[in-house]
Amino acid sequence: MSNISINKINKFFGNVHVIKDVSLEIKSESFTVLVGPSGCGKSTMLRMIAGLEEINSGSISIDDQIVNNLPPKERDIAMVFQSYALYPHMTVFDNMAFGLKLEKRSKEEINERVYEAAKILQIENFLQRKPKQLSGGQRQRVAIGRAITRKPKVFLFDEPLSNLDAALRVQMRVELAKLHDQLNATMIYVTHDQTEAMTLADDIVVLDQGIVSQKGSPMDLYNSPNNIFVGGFIGSPKMNFIDSKILSNNSKNTEVDLMGSAKINISKISKTSFVGDNIKIGVRPEHLTINQKTEANWEGKVFVVEKLGSGTFLYVEKDGEPLVVQTEGDTNIKVGDKIKIGFNPERCHLFDKEGKAFN
């Protein structure tokens, strides 16, 4: 399959700067997910790779060939959309074969490719049905099958699961992961759902207002976010951020005042932050403890209890500051209870006043 190199690309819509000097390397046969909130530029990036949006400056290369001026049909890519984009008057077979017929492939080759794709996606029994006779998940499989029959260099997915219900989304995530393993294809996938990003990706690219905020493996981003935006976007529920102040900052660790409740030493330092600076401590709900003796404890009142069976989320506040804590299984803690929350210094992240992570 193919590697993709994106070099300092920019995109404007009128006076609005949507993609801002972005450079990326996407490895051959990788599953790369572009993730971020609505309006961050992820779908625009995908469309620029596909050739559906003009690049104002910079370059995109596929297999070391610059494709800026190539029309979409000459880039050897296949794109799967959120809306399925199936022809309602055609059968599943004809929808999947449509691109091959345009390429004037032989009847034998068309049959072979369609049946091969249908077998991979387990839709062999639906080939003579019309799209209206299929469920949402089955329609999406047909759209993916149409892409597979083309045998492109690169697969592009633009939020393909957004129209499916929660259970079907989980099922289709599993199917897409299996499909990537079967095809060994280069895939680029756009979503606003960080759960999809974490479960599918080899590499995640987090976009924020047209800029790459961080790129790395799912666990790299989870364990070592570069900034508050990535820390808050990756993980569910999102990372807690607590207003704090630096008490001392030496070559080994940083001592901070935790909301006036406790002092805590964290083995992270910053050359640009100084004693007295206001910063934020970031800590994930699953890395907090309840009613256990730790170096730092913070007491608050529970105002929401979410029981999910496998775990429980407690929403706690003190002086108007909310904090989410995850516990395992069931719990006897109820709304109105006061609990002590423990902070493990090794699990805490420090962010300076500009939102950048300490080294």
C-alpha cells in the first residue's frame, strides 16, 4: 500500500483560514485517525487528500508523487462517506460494481471483485437487494464494499458510523478493525468520537482549529498529552483540570498547592514556569482514589452518581469546583455524601498558564 506525505498545506474559505500550515507523515498500511471537535478542519483535510478540495499552498504526495494537480479519479483513492451515497435504483451488486464498470473492467473481473468484497463484509446474501431493503449497518457495508472492489492505494473514511445507533457503531468498529487487518491497507479515518479514535487507530492526529495539536499512538496521547486540549479531548470522561499554584520548582520536581487544600510534589518540571505561577493539574477520573490515605486528599460533596454496571462515575464538588472520579463496579456512595479524594503524584499532569504540558 501507500505512504502519504503532507507538507505545510493551507486552506482558506474566503478570509477564513481553515487548515494552517499542517505537515504530516502517514505510514503505509497504517490506520490513521483524524480527530477533533466540529469545525477543527478534519473533514477538509480528508477532502484535500482526496482531491475534492483545492490546496491553497503546500503539497500532498502519495507514494512520493505530488498529487496537488491530479483529479480525484487519478489519485487511486476510495472514499466512504457518512451518508452512504448509494444509488437507490441499483442492486447491492450494481452499486459495488459501478466504479469497475466505469473503468471498463471485464465482466469476469467485476464478478470476482464484487463477490470477494461481499464475502469479506459478509453481505453475499444481499447482492440482489436494493438499498431501501437494508439496515443502516448493511448499507454502510455496501459503501465500504464499493471502495474495496476498487483496490485503491488509500481508503478515506469521513465519519462513516455517525448515522448508526450505539450498538451498531460498536459492531462496525470491530468490523473496520478486522477489515484493516485483512486488507493491510492504508486507511485515514475522520471522526469527532475519541472512543472510535482510541479503539481503531495506529496513529491519532488531534486537530484543533486547523492545527495539529498532537500526533501519536492512542496510548501516547492518553498518557502524555502535549497540552490541555489533547488531555481534555482524549479519554472518557475527560481529564479533570484543577487550578493550582507553584510553591517550588527545582531540577527534579514541582511542588504545587492543590486548591488551597494540600501540597503535592510532582516529578515534572518546566523551564518557563516559576514560583507563584498559576497552573493546572490534570488527572484522569480513573487515576483518583476514594477515602484512602494518600499524599494529598481533597474533600468534596457528591452531586451526581452515574452507575454503568462495570463502573461508577462520581461527580464531586468543593467550593464550586467539579471533579469526576471513577470507581469499579457498584458503590454505596450516594448523592450528598462527602468523600475524600486521593491524588497519586505519578498520575498527575502539569500544564502551564498557556496550557502546555510540563516536560
